[in-house]
Amino acid sequence: MNAQQLLDLMWKDYCQLNPAAKKIHDLFVAEGETVLNDHIALRTFDHPRLGLKTLARQFEKFGYVAKDEYFFVEKKLYAKHWEHPDETQPKIFISELQLEKVSPFVREQVNKMVDQIPDSVIQSETFSVCGRPWKMSYQTYSELAKESEYASWVAAHGFRPNHFTVFINPLKKFNDILTLNKFITAKGFPLNKSGGEVKGTPADFLEQSSTMASEIPVQFSDGTHSIPGCYYEFARRYPMANGKLYQGFVAKSADKIFESTNKM
Ligand code: NI
């Protein structure tokens, strides 16, 4: 499997969980735009058998290199991003829930999930898009969501892209985030308003916005329930003093973007 095949597989899985993303993508194409992907975000737990490194492994085989790290104290998350030497390739942003900081209940539930994953799944080339490799009840999902929306999202959906991101800069008609946001909203897709619709400023070298994840039916061991799936993000990058576009992330913006999978 090569990098493009894995990215294609991830896009296909993502569109199934987030039909709105495909619709928005196609709306841009219909407007004559070429849509480039700025980054893909993945979520996991910092359990010894999992963590950033297990999701990053396949991307490092493809030549991706670990870059900056980010801390989200309140949400108990740690994250890092990876870049490919070929700058047209999307960055990979991986976050993990810090289990030593959560309640014994969450830790115990995560341990139960992790115990059900065969090593072969974690070692597989397609681990980043394997979906949920454990049994999960809606009751446990709901209990987890009370303490950590992030934990409940991973519990329900497993390992797969949490979001793809439209790179705003190369767009012709929509290369201003306010114009883009207006277009998305007018087409009927609600945006994440936590911290304002636009997160970050040119002074941060990164402006971001995102849709709110729409609810999708998910099969649990105690029935099918509609819960938030994935969202679509939009990122406008600004040049630094050296003239190069900033490639990193802004923790205080990402902190709010995480809330795009909250229940509306
Ligand atoms: Ni993102």
C-alpha cells in the first residue's frame, strides 16, 4: 500500500461518516475550485498499546516526519503533527487522551476496549482507518460522554479520520475565511461557533473554521443511536517572517475545534 492509497481509503471512510463533507467538497468543485487537503486529524488514547506512535507508524513509513507538539490541559489531550517532505501532501495531526488524568471509570472502560483489539489490527497498514475494533454499548458511550466527549467519540467510532481540512489559500473565489464561512452557512451547514466562527488570526499565522459534525446512526450492542460523526475543517495559513507559510497549529484554536463533535 502506498501513501495515496491509504489517503484515498481514509477519504472514502470519512465521506461515509460525514456525507456533508463530500457535499461541501463537491460544491467547491462545482464553483470551479480545486480542493487541496491541509491536514487529516486522528484521535486515540495514550494507552501503552496505542498512543500517537501507533497511528503515526504507517505515515512515518511513507516519509512523514514528526514536528510540533500541543497540550490541551482542560480536555486532557496531547497532540503532535507530522509533515511530509512533499508539501502538497496533507499534514497528519494526531491527538491522544491522557489516561492518567481521567477518572478511574474512563480508564477502566478504555482498558476494556483496548483488551479487545488484536495486535494484528494495531500492526496493520490500515490501522488509521480500521474503525471500531471493540464492542460498545450506547449506555457506556453516554456515560463516557458525560466526562469526556473526546473519549466517547473514540469509543463509538474507533480509529478513522476525525476530519479532513480544506486548504483555503489556493481557492480562487473563497480564499478569504469570512467569504468561505458565509458560503458554507448559506448552503445550510452549521459552523462551530465555540470561541467565534473564526479561530485564530493572521498574527497566529493560522485561521480556522469548521462545520459542526452532523449526527449519524451508529450501531451499538444495545441498539442503533444517532450520535455526532465527523466534521469538515477549513484552514487559511499566513507567511511567517521568513516568507514561508506557517505549517503548525495553534493550541487555543484547536481546543475549540475539538468541540465540533459536541452534540448540537
Ligand atoms: Ni484540524
